[in-house]
Amino acid sequence: MFHLKSKIFVSPERMLVHAASDRRAFLGAMGAGLGVLVAGTSTSAVARNVSDLSIGPMVRVSRQRLDALAAQFFPLFNQGHVVEPFSAERHGARYDVELRTLSTFTKVPETGERVQVTGLLAVPAGVNGRIPVVSWQHGTILSFDQVPSNLVRLADPAYKLSDERDSLETMFNLQRLAGQGFAVVAADYLGKGPLRGTRTEAYGVRDATVATCSDILDSGLRGLGQLGLQSSALFLNGWSQGGANTQWMHQALRRRGIEVTASAAQSPFNNLLDSLRYWTDQLPVPDSSDYPRIPAWASLCLIILLGSYREYYRLPELFKTAIKPQYLEFAEKYWRTYRIEAEDLPKAPASTADLLIDGLLSRFTALPNSQFLAHVAANAPLAYTYDRPFRFYYGMADEALHPSMMGVALATAGPMAGGVPVPRASHRGTFLASLYGDGASVAGLSNVPDWFRSFLTPEKS
């Protein structure tokens, strides 16, 4: 599965290969895709344990630079040409955008710890008074620092954004949403970003994720207040892992009585057990013979999922009971470093299906495995009826999420939710179409920016 001569850092949206001569071959082998308030109410309604807010200095990014960056990286996401090429005339930002880092503290429900977390606040330059807010939940990154807050690197006019180092999906959200008049707040996630220390991430761990995203959102809203601004409407948006996080966030905020105007999720994982079965070739799906193959990077995501559940649900033996013995050394090193070196390649699993022990998803194998699967099932954002508008954008050629896996989520979501099938779209193509698509590319419906704008009455603008 792996073929590389030099050191690499692997990201599921990027599969980064730092040696240029090996990049194309490695990407071909691994796969290139796989990533609040009621206006006027107190922000303390969102977060349980928020204090010590810190806001970094302002970094202004011109709308011309945002447009240039979007145009530069558009082809990288427009796999299969699912949308028309970027057009500054149709898609161009209307505002320069001011970026500020955020840091605050959150309490991790699973462990009781109080830890520092970071994020990004992006505000369209020159706005006053009330402003609509988008909470953006980014997709999976198999690195520690390709996070939203690192976009303040653009303070250097010579800094060159790259797929290897930066959160391109966040950049697209800034160009398409902050550049159009929305404030954007984005969490780096627990165990990510500049203040993570030695903390591991909480991949797929629901309550820790909701607490982190809620506390960063609350910090962003308080940051707006320090700038003389006030939220007029809250929207949620997320892709891939962030699609699951967005469902969790929406559900948690509504349970607390917090108004959410509308939410959107792209490539949204929902039935998490089915996702495990699909990634390990144990979920029968239609058109399996000619559908895109399960990406090889899914095995790395499984390692991160197992590591996160071992850490946050206190299952110390989980790697030993769930992973085949021949891959334990590889998995342990990857979990610690998010790095693959040439000497690691012979120890890597031959496929995603080969990583886990036989029978883990079909019979009792060990108590830690049962506990792991029970937590995964309990955390699934599935079978929820939404009382506020919610849209699921899903690709008809998404290598990480087969469209047939959307059925239960759509059937139970209720009349205020709906699906947007994106023809021919890969994992990344689905994300791009949700921001820039129109017409047939989004099933005759609207893209996320246009849909969010449709809720903005004059008092919410």
C-alpha cells in the first residue's frame, strides 16, 4: 500500500509527501481525498466552563488575496470537474477579512480535565453592529498544526499557502463566507494547534468535541463583542469529520435552547458503525464493483479513532485487543507522531480491512473491543429529527462515504432537513460544490453561502 523513499507527513485531505519526486506515486497509492446564539442572549448559555479568553493581534487579508488563493487551490478540490472553474466575477469576496487567533479553556466531559484550546475568529473588515456568524467545523487532519488558527501566517505577505501545511478548507470558507459578510469562528479541536502540548486529539469523541467547539464559539462571540459587534444569527457548517461535529453541535445547542438559524454538513459521517464496516469492506453497498475504492488513508483514521477512544474512554488495552499484532508497532508510532518514515512502510497494513483483528465488527472478541464499539454506536449523530433547517451535501462518488449510507440519516432528520446529492463528486469535490456549486452540481438547490443568505432578513443582516 505504501511506497515511499523519504519521510512524509500524512493528512487525509492531503496525504502529504514532502519529497516532490515521490508525491505523485504516493498520492496515487494512498488516495488524495480525505478532512449560537439567540441574537442578544448571553454567550454564557453555550459553554460550561469558559474563562481566560485571549485574542491575538489582527491580521488583515485582502479580498484580492483571498480570491487568488481560492483560484490557486480550486483545481485541487475540483476533482472530476464537478463545478465550473473559479470565477472572481461570480465567486469573488466582497470584503477584506480580519483574522485573529482565539484561546480559551474547556472542560473535557469524558475526563474532567480543564485544558486550553485554540481557534480562529474571522471578521469581514469594516462591518458594524450586528453580523451573522458561522461556526465552521473543519475536516480530519492527520497532523498537529494544519488548523484554522494557523491561517494568521498570512500576516506575512510573502507566505505561500500550501496543501502540506495549511487548512485549505478553512481558507475556502473564509473566502466564501467571511468574504461575503459573515463572521466565521473555527475551533482547532482538542489536541490540535499551537497550545496542544503533548495532548492527544479526541477524534470522534462526541462530548469532548462539542465542549471544545462550543467554548471556542463562545470565545468568538465574546471576541465580536470586544470589537463592537453582535451576532444576529448563528449558522453551522462542517465537512467530513466536521460534518459529524456539526451534527453534534447542532443537536447539543438545540437541547440547550440555543437558536440555530440553519446548518449544513458535507460528506457528513452519521452512522459511525456503518462507517467502520464500510472502511473495512464489511458493509455491502450497491455498485461496489465500479464505485471508487476505499481510500488507503482510512487505515490511518482508524488508528487515530482507536487512539482517541483508548485515551478519552480509558480503554488502555484497546490497541492490543483490536489491532492485529503485526501492525501494533506501526499503529503505536503513528498515534504518537502522525508521521510515517521509510522504515515504517513494511510494518503498515496492506489495506484498511487488514488493520483490525478478524471478527471485531461481527462477534465478541474482547471486552475493550465491545466497549469501543458501544461508545462508537452511542456517539453516532444518527436518528435525530431536526427542528431547524439542516442540509446534508453528499457526493455520489465520495470515496470515504458511500451515498447509500445517508439513507437513515435523511429518513429520520424530519421535514426541516434535506439531502443534496452532488453528481460525480469525490470527498473533496463534495465540499467544493457545497461552497461554489450551482444548478445541476447541487441538485438544482443552492450552495451553502446562498442558502445561508436566504435566511438573512434585514434585522439579521
